[in-house]
Amino acid sequence: MKTVYTCFCTDVIHEGHINIIQNAKKYGRVVVGALCDKALIRFNKFPTISLEDRVKLYQQLDGVDEVVIQESAMYDDVIEKLHPDYIIHGDNWKEGAASAIRANVEKKLSEYGGEIIDVPYTYNPVVKKIDRQLREKLAMPEYRRKRLRQLIEMCPVVKTIEAHSGLTGLIAEKTVVEVDGKLDQFDAMWVSSLCDSTAKGKPDIELVDMTSRFRTIDDIMEVTTKPIIFDGDTGGLTEHFVYTVRSLERMGVSAIIIEDKKGLKKNSLFGTEVEQTQATIEEMSAKIRAGKEAQLTDDFMIIARIESLILEKGMDDALARAFAFAEAGADGIMIHSRKKDPAEILEFCDKFREKDKKTPIVVVPTSFNIITEDELAAHGVNIVIYANQLTRSAFPAMQQTAIDILKNHRAKEVDDRLMSIKNIITLIDEL
């Protein structure tokens, strides 16, 4: 009997999956693959139930002869092991990032005469509702809030990009690429005070109040499911910080990063060019402890950002603060630098990891952007934040468009570099 293989990525079975199995049975013995968590994450999905529970779910389906675990979104492992005669899939994988998966499967099957069976994708009001319910479940505070900790456990490095609006949140949520035979995407979003202030036309001096910043979070949360890391600047007064922690936790934000400075905020990339006052270890530690005591769940993370290298206080000071803040209860350490050479960041990470193997390390490679995520992960980094690139790419493009329209007294000259409104609104889901 011939073998027919299909891979499921779902936590809920609907008639589309049943249709795939019924079609598969016409060709032979049906084997269903359960895509593993790590591959799911790269495939723009996040599981709401465990891999073990997904396997049990698929095993109970009528017509399924065997369930296996698929380790690669590109199917390489199952094709090599099973040599299926047919691989069956909804025809929706002919388009978008998934088309790279289909092309790879087709190439692998052609090596021994296997075939692809494309089944018309089932999309009706019932299926649409189930898909929407799954997205809504992922967006719920109790699911979103804990996801950052889950990602740190699952991924070599958590890729995070800034979002300052619903639209930039959708870009962070939906951008999936295929590179060298692998799918990739961002794991989390960074709500930066710099980008939030800039989008509102305000200086980055903590002028935008928390009510306004929470509104930005709401805008992003309404249309996305990925975890959010909040830029809390200094955290403000300790008495105020505890309320910020409670509010963010209730909203479903996964983490806040606060820096060990005090007084009027000045952007760190100015370094010693402007006067910046660093809080004492004792002051920052007390704020961390107060925040941890205020939170009600174990999901929320308070991450301490250390400015010692920015302020040229030296490696020893940075490490002393890192160990002290971890001891005070910080769930992670962010180390910052404005040098283009990542050497001092890597030195810090190596020395920190000699004594502390578990506390997550966060870096923001804005200045030292020559280093890759894999290189950072090799030195113990857990989270990489691309903190302002969307804002910085949008501003010059919009400014140049405005200039060219003024110069030419019409919009024809700029049209060839603009995305169509039709393509933009395809990002936005309709209920």
C-alpha cells in the first residue's frame, strides 16, 4: 500500500483538515505529521496546546493510520525517513512564503518519483470563524503575557522588532521570509518610547505619558498576537513603577525594560555628550524588588537595562550591576553600547555567563549592527531587539515623497516607489 503524508500545524481540527484526510485515504495509507513547536514558531504560528496534545488530537481522527513528529517546516526530515508516495496539502501553499515549502517538497519528491496532491483549500464561514478564534485566543492577555518566557525556552534567540502603531504591529506580525531553505519571522514586538514619541511628534524625554503609551499598546494588541516588550525608560518613581507593572501585566504585556538612570531622560545614544545620571545599584535594586512584589503572575518579566558602557563607567561596573540586579529579582539583563564594534558587548556577555548561566541577556544592536543573531546567541544572548529600524526607514521615504510632490506639482513621479493601497490593506484582517 502506498503512503500518503500530510502535515498539520493546527490546535483545532475543522472540516478542512477532515477533507484533506478523506482525500488522502483514496491514495493509500495516511500518515499525519505534527509540526514541532520550534518549526511552528518559524512558520508564523504559535501553539496553544503542547506537541504531545497535538499528536493525541491527530491520532483520534478517523482515517489516520499513523502520526509522526515533523521537525522541519520544509519537510526534509519526513521525506528522507518515510519516502512518501504522495504529499497532500491545501492549494493555499502555492502562494506567499509557503510556496517555498511546496517548491522544496516538489524537488525532494522528484528525486524518487513521489507526487504532490493539491486539494482546493477549504475556506468557508465556519473555518474562517475557527481561524479567527485561534488568533483571538493567542491575543488574550493570559496567553500573550507568558509567551515571551516560552519563546526564550524554545528559540536560540528571540527576534524582536519595534512597533509603534497598529500598522507597524501588523508588519511585525505577518512578515515571513524564506532564506536558504528556511522560513523566518519576528517573535516579539518592542514598544519603544523613542519611536512612540517620534510617531507623535514629541521629544524622547518621557514627555508622552503612560496613558498615551498604553493607548499605543492597545492599538497594537487589537490586531496582533505576538508578545510585547515595553520600553519603560527609567520606570519613574518606584511608587509609580509598581502601578505601571500591574497595568502592563493586566493588559497582557510580557515584559518591561527599565534603565538604571534617573532624572530627565536623555537618549542613551548621546552617551556622555549630554549629562545623564545613573541610579545607584541600591536605588535600582529597590525598584526591581518593588516591581516584582507588585506583580500577580509569574509570567511578567522585569528586565534591567544597564547603562555603564554607554556612560563609559567600565566593564566592572556593568557586571557588578548585572549580578546585583539579577540578585534583586530581575528576570533579564539588557546591556547597551553605542560603539560600532560589538567587542565590549561580547566581553560582557561572556563574563556574565561565566557566573550566571540562566538569566536572559537582551541586546539592542543599533550601533554594532554588523553582528548576526547567531553570533550573539553563541555568546549567551537570548533576545535581540531591532529597536527603531521601522521608524528610521519610514521617515526618509515619506520625506522624499513629500519633496518630490512639491517639486513636480503632481504625484506621478513618486508612484513607482509606492505600495498600492490594495496591497497595504491586505495586511488588515476583516472580521
